[in-house]
Amino acid sequence: MSKGFASNYRIVLLGAGILACFGCIGARLLDLHVFERDRLMSYVDRARRQITVEPAKRGDIVDDRGDRLATSRSLIVLGVDPQALVKADEAKWPELARLLNLPLKELTRIFTTKTRPTTSLATVSETEALDAADGAEPGPSGERLIRWAKLSDTVEESTYDQIGKLGIKGVYGNRTYTRAYPHNQLAAHLIGFVNKAGEPAAGVEAFADFYLRGQDGWRESEKDGLRRELAQFRNREVNATAGYNVRLSIDSAIQHIVEQEIEEIVKKFNPAKVSVIVSDPHSGFILALGNYPSFNLNEYNELSKDEMGMMRNVAITDILDPGSTFKIVAASGALNDGLVTPATRFDCSIDSIEYKGKPRRFMRDDHPFDHPLTVSEIISHSSNVGAAQLGMKLGDQKLYDYARAFGFGEKTGFPFGGEVSGFLNPVDKWSGIDITRIPAGYSISATPMQIHYAMATIASGGMLMRPQIIRQVTDQSGEVVYDFTGSVRRHVLSTRTAQQMAMMLQKVASKEGTAPMAAILNFEVAGKTGTSQKLINGRYSERNHVGSFVGFFPASRPRVVITVIVDDGHPANGRVGYGSVVAAPSFKHIAEQLIQYLDIKPVIEPGRNLLVMEGGRR
């Protein structure tokens, strides 16, 4: 009798098939939960785990009076989830486009583009996990669903409030910060900037980044398939900490005075470069520093490749022959070592002299002197022959030592990057004529910053100061975190020598000196002109000069040191760009404004005008 379908063979076969299926399922489960567990759990973790970064607000950079020079604006990065949009909100799209200043056609394209092609070669399960991790979901074959598309990354808080009131489902934003510079070009080479990637570039932004940058916050949680945070699964949260504020020694008003004067210099003389520095001689703190050419900090990314040089702080990166401003070194050294007095005379009518058994030819002076000059007159008349003889009095090694003591041939210690050390050969590399050239400011190269602080050494009473730009670091509540003070690099001259030099330098800004146009009625102005020929194709040019004036006032109790250096200025009527022509008048213009702003009192009696306002040479 037949048993029909239910034969023993078939029952065994069916049982074996069922066992095999369960075996395969068991093997697969074993593979998934044991052998492949770590790899697959990483995909699940990426798909569901969400770490949200809360960016920290970068600290402000303020001037000495608290005026903001750099600050961080809160902006919203606005995006849309095209999958979450509803047809009922389409009528609101034109208003959103208006608020975003975005063409409606472009907004509609973003809203209606719901998928993107995928180029992944991963397996299906891996692709699905990656899609979930970056806000996309698996779509039709070869495509992924778009779960987030950026609409704008510069939405103001007030605009975002209006967008929120529209209530368009699927449109949302994340807060971020962007750097803004309220004064645009003011003090650009000192402040520096933060680029689009959030990286500080140059200036205070880079140097003080440790204090300014703050600490980002973050929270760890899980998200659902629509990228919505599941707050109940939030397990760790760290609040963002805003950066510290940095207060500079720069005064915006003084900086503005300086930059206005630079604009006038450029209009008058069409120079290649200009540097102006103002500092406090006793602390070394810089009150203003301006360069030409310059740039707008808010538009740094709009500079062409050829314009990138505008970002260079030429006051510390470029070198020049200091010319006659360097004569203070030989004169100070000879006075300090007791080799001469201000009244010691030298024959400056000669064109050569024997030195160390060999005749040495001098650089010529602007005009011959028919009588011996005192040390004071060598300075006021800016005699190259006299300066060379003062250098010979010191001797090669002593002259070199004093030049180094004044800071030449080494970096000033200016806190920002890019500074160069200038050029000063050691004595064993001097040529036979260097002893006649170096005292007059040739065969040596220096930065404007080095020249400035060399003169500030005399104004400070004989101390070489370190350039300082940051006064304080404070937290968001105003509590002082770090206080910077003046820093002395070395003691160069005795107080008496510094006072003697200050008295002699006053005569430069007098009718007998080279810069009477730097004189200010009823004020003691001490300073030195400088005019050096530029090296063009390896030869000194008769047409291209660097003109400078470096000085301080009041001479008997200095309040400020001012340096004006004009590279390749071209005065009207084909005149030479002497320091007395292109730089000394600007020194006076700046100084007169500082007298009022800083309430600097005159020292000499009113009406006793020792300084006349006409005549003069380089």
C-alpha cells in the first residue's frame, strides 16, 4: 500500500533541508555576531552615532583704549533636507529666496534636487552605512538621497530669525563664527587675519592664536534615519569656551594719524614703499606702525597673485642702507668710550686719511667744509668725512661692537614672524674702505624697525628695548590673564652719553642742521636725517634713494619716538628724495598731532624759538 507523499525518504530529506537552513542561518548569525561583529558595529556606530561640534567664539583684538580691531561675528550655515520638504510650503519659497538674496530659480533647483549619483564601489551594506553617516539614504540604483544641501554660510542672526518664522519644514541652520575687521585696512600688517579655513595668518592673529582661539564644545548622541538628534541618547556634552581677548599697545587714533600721513606721502612722492613707526621709548611698546603698500583685512582673499606682496610687513621684512641715521652709532660710541667730547674737532675738508698704515679715501660730503667741525657739527651737518673719522677713533672692532649693541645685524625681537636680521659683516670680512663707509651708513643694511629702535636707545637713556605690541590678555569677563611689560635687551650707553647725544641731535632740527623743517615751535625735537642711494643692478643709483628721518621729542624728557622712511620717493621738479624733503615734514605733521592727542607739554619757554623753519639739506 502506497504511503503517498509522506514517505520516510521525503521526511528525512525535508528535515535535512530545514536543518540545513537553520544551520546556514546559525552560521550567518555566528559570522555577523562573532567574526564580523567589530567591522559591522563600526558601520552601525557611524550610521547612528552623532557628534555635534559647538564652535568656540574667537577672542577679540582691541587697541589700547578697548576699540575693537578684530572680532568674531555669529553667522548661520543654512541648509535644507530636500526629502523633508512639503508641498504646502512652496508658497514660502520666494520669500526665503529674497531673505537669502538667492535667485528663486537657484533655490528651486536646490530644493527639487533630491538625489545624487554615487560612485562608491563598496558593497551594498557598506554603502548603506556610509550614506546614513553623511546624511544621505540609499535611493534608486546608483543614486543616494540628499539629506542636506547648503543654501548659505553667511546668514545673519536677525535674518535667521525671520527665516525661522516662515516655518519651512526641512530648512535648518547651524551656528558658526566668522572673523571681521571693523577698521578694514587699519593696522593690517600688525593684526593679520584668519582665512576661510579658520587658520590664522600673520600678525597678532597668528602670534596670539593660543590665547584667541578658545576651545570648541561638542556633544555625543544618536540620530534617527532623518538625521534628527535623539536627545534621550545624549551621553556626553562639553560646552564651548570662548577665546581670550588681546589688548594691544596700538592706539587706533595714532594709527589713523600715521596711515593718513602715509597716504599724503604716497600722493606727493609716489614711492615704492613707506614705513612709519611710533613707539614709547621707555617701555618699547609700539603705539602705531604703518606701511605702504597695504591691504584691506576683510578682502585679503581678493588680492591677485601679483598683489600678495601687500601683505608683507616691510618694516621688519625689507632691508635698506640706513645712510646718515646710522651716524649716531659712531658718535655715541666715541663719546661713551671717552675718546671725544661734543666739542672735539675734526678736519672734514680732507678727502682721504691714513688708517692702519694705508691711505683711506672718504665718501664725499654734500658740500666742502672750510673749517674743522666739532662732533656736534658732524651730526648736525651730517658729514660723511667726520663720521668716518669718528669710526676710526673707535677702530674696526669697537665700531662693530657698538653697531651690534645698537641692534644692527640681529633681529629686534619683534614678536611676529617674517623679521630678518639685516646685514652687518664681522670685522674679518670688511674690505679696506668699509671703515669709511659703515660709519656713514653704507656697507650695512637694516630694517626700518632696527633703525627705529637704535634711535630709541638714545631716547630711553641708553637702553635698547625690545619691540612690544601686546599689553594684556583678558578673559571674557575682563579679568587679566597675562600682563606684558617693557623688556630691556641690553644697556648700550651711559645716561650721560645718551643725554649728550640728545642735545646734539636737537641741532639737526635747527637752522644749522639738515632738517629745520622737522622743528616744532617751543618743543625740543631731536632727530637725524638719512639719505642713501639704492642698489640697482649691483650699482648705487644717482636717481633712486631712500629718505628717512628718525627722531624723538621732547629731547630732555622723551615721550615718543617717530620714524619715517620713504623708499624711492620722487619729489616734484626732479629733486632728489632726501630725507629732509620726503620724511622730515611728515615727522613734524605726525608729531604736531601727537602733541595735542597725548597732551605733550613744551619744555622750553614759550616764545624762545631756537628752531627756525627754513633751509637745510639732506
